[in-house]
Amino acid sequence: MSSSTPQSNGATTPTQYTDKEEGHYHCNHPNHYYDGRAGNNVQKPHQSMVSQVYNPSFFKVANPGPLGLISFALTTFVLGLYQCGAGLPGSNPFGGVGPDQAIFGLAVFFGGIAQLFAGLMEFRVGNTFGTTVHCSYGAFWLSFAMFFVPELAIKDAYKGDDRAYSFALGIFLILWCFLTLVFFIAALRTNIAILVVLGFLFLAFLFLSLAQFLQTEHPTAAIRINKTGGAFSVICAFAAFYAGAAGLMQPETTFIRFPLGEIAVPPQKTNVA
């Protein structure tokens, strides 16, 4: 609760804020909170101020991190299993009998739209890293799902040239590999869980793209490399699900907490003249 100071026009201005009112905790930064309003660092009114501007009543903004991580995790897990050849004839992900239609709905609605929404909500709370990551991977799933739409005839546009088509997929995936590496470097001061997610995702994109490059000329090696990339995708999905679940395990709703492995950052030394 907060105390209020009356004003001449009858309105009240809060002068004391509790931690609960100040904001919510982000699953990637449990020691960091957002104030739930227009910006991160909103100056709170103080009794010593000469004139006080009316402050609207507080409203709490939900933490979008768990939604983004869990939607990413489930979609990545399903696709990773298929890339490993699970349930496919001869366990061959390149056998011509693929789960394209099975993954399409999940990629569009959960991995795509739900994660994109989580990224936009991260923008609302002022988290630049969360906004960029969730919106990027939400857009990845939406764009990747377009390869599965027969009406777009993306594969038919290559007129039976399987090598050119597989190279196009390889280029598409390798670019996401480079972007994931950038995200990994940008997350070095977050926590171990997020670093595990991005690290294995980088390896997954790397191996899946290499498999596409080798598919036509070295099919046997391509299958093995593709299955390795699928295995990395499954590990990445488990780590993302764990990180997302950690954001849901709050003292208000449960007795269980999942540690994220916070990275201790040594204090910066200041030179005293």
C-alpha cells in the first residue's frame, strides 16, 4: 500500500511506495523490477517538492518473460524432435515425408504470435533485450512457417532444383545463427539459464544450416548433422522451458522456486585521485 498527500484540488499524490507497488520482477533479472508505468525510472513525488503533479493510480504490468520463453520452448521442442527424425519413416528428416503441417499451427500461433506479443509487452516495461529477442524469434517462427504453406509454392519456385532450395534454407538458418550469437554476447551478464538457451540455440542453427548445405551432395552426413542440430534444439527447449517456469514460480502463488544461476558481476573499481 502507499500513503497519499492531499492537494488543493482534492486529488491525492502517493508519497510512499512499497516494493509490490513499484513493479514486477522479470524472469531473466529477478533482482530487477519495472515500475509498471511509462518508463523504468519514473521519479516518485516527495513531500519536500514545492508543487506536486497529479499521479494516476498505480496499475501492475504482467511479466511477459515466461510467455515468451515457454512459447519458444514448446515450438522448438516439437520441431527439434522432428529434426531428429522422431516418428518419421526410417527416422530420416529428409525422407520426403515430413511433419510440415503438424508444426505449422504451433509455429504460427504459439511460437510466432504469442512470442511476438510477449516481445511487445517487454517493450511496454522497458526491456530492450527482451523486446528484441522475443520479437525476433516470434518473427522467425512466423517466417519459417511460411515454408510450409503449399499455396505460397516456395519450393516449387525452384523448379525441382533441390540443391538451390536446400541452399536457400541453409542461408536462412545461418543468418539466425549469427543473430543468436549476438544475443548470446548481449546476455553475458544475465544468468546461466538464458546463456544455456542461447548457446544451444546457436549450435542448433549452426548444425541445421550445415545439414541443408550438404543435403544434396552428402546426404548421409547431412542426416547425421541434422539430427545433431535437432538434439541441440531439444536441449535448448528444455532450458527455455525451465527459464520460463522460473518466472512463474513466485512467492504469491507457490512455495517452489527455480534458481536461474545469477552471474555475479564484480563491482567496478573507481580511481580515487
